[in-house]
Amino acid sequence: MEANGLHSVELKEQRSFFQWISFFIPYIYTIGIILIVGWMIAASSILGYQTIMKSPEAFFFQNTVGGQSINSKHSSLSGAYDNNMKNTVTASKAKDTWLNTVVKPFIELPFNKIILRGLFLLLVWMLLFLVIPVAFARLKKFKLFNLEFEVEDKELAVIQTVEISGGKAKLMAYLTSDHASGKVLDFLTSDSSIMYQEALEYFLKEIQVGYFCHFNSAFSFSIHIGNFPEKLIDLVEESKESGEAVAKNKVDNDIIFKKNYLVYHFSFNGIEFVTLLSSYSYQFDVFDKYLIGLLHNVLNKNVENIEYMVALTSPNNVETG
């Protein structure tokens, strides 16, 4: 393989519509709560200001003031009218319940109406986001009054881990198979050399498709030659010293603007390469590190063997022999 014609390759991962929704839902939820609470505070402040401007006493003693005005009117009535009123009040009290006596005056106060309406909106807003599974994807237990919601996903997580590990083991077996070795021959040029970068790109695409189809996981990859990403230079140096792939995942995988990275530094025919895998949602593990390392080692071995066999069977070598 020759150095000429080599260029950096990059295949980007596209963030899905549901990833954006999952990212923005917590912010929408928080903004909604802030707006409702802000409305409650603003409406209560305006009502209090208007009440103080009209009647400062009514701001603190609304019921008392009202009761005093009624008593003053009753004191001015005649005795006969008083007797009729007493009979009417006695009959009405027999019909009234404690709910009308205690709760109704409390609810009818303008200030209390604002508070109760705000609490109702908060309850509806919380229940709305509770029924959206994506908003509580990591919910383990939630208790509302006497209702308790609990997600039992431990067994499912274990099963998924086993399935993913088994799938990656199958990919490793494929890379070491005769079929994969035969695919390298498709990149043999007329001058009896292998287009190494194109072959590497082909197998990375195979792994990329396998991850998406079997694990529902997406990642981007890029192949850098000579000029390496400055923000990942520490990972490149670490991979160069250890000879293995190095992974760096986000602390919070829900942050959609940051990526998880897997870096592998290697050299072939005196040329330094860096294979970079990145993903917004998928976190790289030790199996990914082994898989990428195995890919490069097997590809290097296959390219060397094929170029050696082609060189031995070339007409020049046959005539010399």
C-alpha cells in the first residue's frame, strides 16, 4: 500500500427526531412549571395591590368586614322583620351543610381562586408528563397520593446486555472468517497492492450497519491520517502508547450536544492512522474496544498476506524463479 491517494474519511451519525424530543422535554416541563408559578405570583400581586389601593383593611379582613356590614344592617331593621329573618336563617341553616359553610366562602375568595387554579394547572401539567414515557425514561419509582408507579427493568437490562455482547462476538467471528478475508481481495489494485483505507472503511460500515440493525445503536466514524483532532489528542496519545483502543463516554448520556468517543491509533507501512468512532447516544464499552482492535489487526494481517502471495505469484517473480 502506498501513501499517495490517502485522505481522511468521515461518516456522520444523524441525531433522530425522538432524540431531540427526549432532550427538550425536561426543559419544556420545567418552563411550564415556572410559567404557572409565575402566573400565580403575578396574579396574586396584582390582586393584592388593587385591594390595598381600594381598601387596605379588606386586604387582611375580607370576611370580617363583610360580616360587620351585615350586622349593621340587621340592627336597623324592625322587630317584626327580625323575627322573619331569624326564621329564614334557621331554616337555611338546617339545609346548609358544613361543606357550604366552610369550603364555599374559602373558595369564593379571589385570592384563593388564583391559588387553587394554579395548583390545578400544576397537577394537570405533572400528570401530562407522567403519561409520556420518554419524559421519565429512567423512572424507577414514583408515588402520587395513594398511587405508586414502579418500573421493573433490571431483568430486561440483563437480557439486553447478554444479547448485545453475543452480537458483538458474532461480529468478531465474522471479521476473522474466510469470507471477510476474501472481501479484502476486492480492494486489490492493478499494481498488486491493497487499497487499505478503502478496505478499512468498508468493514467499519459493515460494523456500523450491524450495530444499527441488531442493537439499534448508531455511531459515526472517521479515519484520520497525519492530522488528528486536537480535542482528542490525549486519547490519541494514550492509544498510541497502549496499542489499544481508548473510549471516553459522557458523564450524562442525555446531553445531546456532546459525544461519546472511541479512538484507535495504529500504523501501517510507516503511515500513522487514527480511527475515530463517535456517538451522541451509544456508550462504548470494552467489547467495542476489543472489536475495533481486532478489526485493524485482522485487516493488517490479511493485507500483508494477500500482498505477499500476489508478489510471489507475479510474472516477474515466476520468471526469476
